Amino acid sequence: MQIRHFTVFSILDSPITIQANNTNSHTHVYNPNWPPHARFHNGQTMSTGLVCGISSLYFLHKRPSLSSTPAYNLNISLFLIHLYFLSSLSGGLYPGARFMDPEFGAENDRPQIWGFGGILGISWVGWFCVRRGMGISKMK
């Protein structure tokens, strides 16, 4: 099935991979300066990323049925990837929030904008390539 080619893109940009690499470190989970409620929200975010990533992979491999097509499943998968990354990018917009703690970078450092933006771009490239491989040229 052509849609399986998109799995490579999903794994590369999956919230599962990103969360495992970035938040389970001294800057997040093991940061002794974080108060308990900040840890709660970090755990919440990690679990959200995990659920979105697993759900995305499910829809990529779901067999078509009467109520869904491969194109529909592909679109849902792309949407699920965006749920996590777009909400993560918005986190820095809240009052008093910063993209990085002072001990780990300068006040103007915003690695998430480039990293997450790149991940979303890769997702769209994968989506486009798979749709072309499926013979779909227009959004249906």
C-alpha cells in the first residue's frame, strides 16, 4: 500500500520520537528547578505527544473501510501530527512563558520554531508525495 511510505515521515517527526529525545532530560523531567506543577504540565505534554504519535501511526496503517479511504486516513494522520506541534509552538505566546529556561539558553533562543516548523514541513512533503503516489492530485 502506498500509504506505508508516509510512515517514514511520521516516524521522523512523530511526537513519540521528539518527546523521547528532548523532554526526558535535564532540561525538563530531571530539572531540579522545576516546581511540581510544571512537572505535571510536562508530563501532560509528553502524554499528549505519545497519544498523537500513536494515533497518527494507527491511521497510516488502518485498512480502508466503508467510512474511510486511504486518502482520508492520510489526512487524519497529518492532522494528528499538527495537533501536537502547533500547540507546542503556541506555548511561547503565553504571558511570562519562554521557549527556553535561562540556564539553558539566551532569552531570544527559540529552537522549537525552527525544529517544529521543519518537522511540519517534512510532514507536508510526505503527505504530498504519498498523495501523488496514490494518484490523488486534488484535495477531496
